[in-house]
Amino acid sequence: MGWTSLALGLCWQRYIAGKFVTIYFYTKLDKYGDFSNFSKHGVEMDGVWFITVEHYFQAQKFENNDHREAIRNSYNSKQAAGVRSKP
């Protein structure tokens, strides 16, 4: 049985040996921070590389390729989330 995502993807929960085990990973500094959207473990989607999952998530908010590129090229996740309607 796999893990179940809870609380907007900030933790995973699994029933193991008669009890629920929960891991939390809101920030990349948490014990399981490698699972966080902000962890610098990149992802390739549709042939395009994003340095974090958060960069990819933020880019999907726009149809305009210039906006998506501005987000993809952002230095960090916070900067990527700050890109609004004008790159």
C-alpha cells in the first residue's frame, strides 16, 4: 500500500504495523524535506527542465510562454512564486 497525501501535500500518511505513520515535509529543511515542492530536486516535464517542483507548479498558472519561462528561470522557489502577470 502506498502513502496517502494529506493537508495539501505537506505530509504523507501510511498505516504500518497497526498504526498510522505520518511524515511532514513543508520546508526543505524538515526531516523529510526532500519531498517538499521547494527542495532543489528538479523535474523534467514535456521536455523542459524545472529546478524545483514549485517552479513547475507556478509555471502551470500561465498559458503565456514568456511568463512560464520567467518562472522557470527564477533563481529560487520564492522568486518563482512572485512572478505575476508581467515577467
